[in-house]
Amino acid sequence: MKKNVIAILLLFAVFAIFAMPAAAEDSQTDKVILVSGYGVSTTTPDKVTISFGVETKNPDAKIAQSENAALMEKVVAALKNAGIKDSNIQTTGYNIYSYVIGDYNPGKWANGTTVYKVTNTVQIIYYDVDQAGSYIDATVAAGANSVNSLQFGLSDEKMIIERNAAILSAVKSARADADSVSSALGLKISGTGTINVGQSYTPVSYTNMDVSLVKAEASGARTTIESGEIKTTATLSIVYTY
């Protein structure tokens, strides 16, 4: 009987020895400082995306379509002559629909005439942002009658660089706050716990540009487009232990 009691006591002793570090570790998890950080990295874009359109109208659908095809062929040729590769030119939309001329939409045809409208849009992606104005000039001169959108952004390589810079800035911001808290309370930071990171950037975009203004400017001088700067931001939360 005594042997059984001693064995049970030894078993409890062994369990207590192994349980003590775990309990001590659990108690340490309460000693944390939770802070958040915000970082920004600013740079100039190295990628430009432009959407051009050709729109034709005619009571004869075949004529509207053929006129559109001829103009778009000239627009694409102008882009290639400007140095844009085939792989960077993509058709993004093609549409044919009809409407009836009326008092609310007067045109060069009589009221009641059914008119067919053909729209064809292409998009280019290029990595020489300084040439954005010349691309617009070339396409408008070739027959494009709409510039649907113009967007300045970052290439994949530059996006990674800017993202890392923003995250580093956010980490420094979070650590500075943690150091301030620990110093004020007389604590010593010993490590880190859970870390959550988020990042984003917003391209510079322009939509529905007035082609008539582009034509007027292009007739006298080269169209100038300023890309501005792009900000990449990062947010994170860090658990510091002490």
C-alpha cells in the first residue's frame, strides 16, 4: 500500500515539474504591448496604361463598321510606329448598337433615322511614362476620337521595392511607440509575438479625357502629361513581449 502511495506521489511530482514551465510561459503571454504602425513610401511611376477608342456612326451598319475598322487600323499602326510592341497592345472592347435620331439626340440625319454606332477600344501598357503625351498625340492624329482612361502605376519589380520600403517604415513607427511605452513604464522589451501586415497603393488615374482639347493642343505643340508621384502605404500591428 505504501509503495502505491509513494508511486502516486512521485507521479504528481513529475507532472508538476513538467507543468511549471508551461504555466510560467502562459503567464508571460500576459506581458505584452500591442502597437500599430503606419508607413509610406513615395516614388515616381514607371508604368503607363492608356485606353484609346474609335467611334463611328452611320445609318448603314456595314459602313459604320468598315469606317471604324479602317480608323482603328491606322491607330494601331501609329502606336507601333511610336514604339509600342504588339504584346503591349490589347483590344479591350468592341460594340455595335443602334439608336433612332430624335429631338433629344439630333444629328446630321433626319429624325426617325436608325443609326448604327460602332465603338472599338484598345489599351496599351508601356514603361516609358515620359512618352504618354506622344502616344496620345499619335493616336488622335491617326483617328482615335476618345481617350477613355490614362493611368500611371508601378511595374511589378518597383512595386515590391516600394512595398518593402513602406513596411520597413511601418515597423520603425511601431517599434518607436513600443519603446516609448516600455520606457515610460520601466519595462524591457524581450521579443515579439503576432505580427499582421497590410499594404496598398493607388495608381494616378484620369478618365474620359476631352479629345477636342488634345487635338487643339497637339496641333500647336506636343501634349504634356505629368505623372506626379505614387504613394505606397503599409499598416501593421505587432505584439511585443516584456
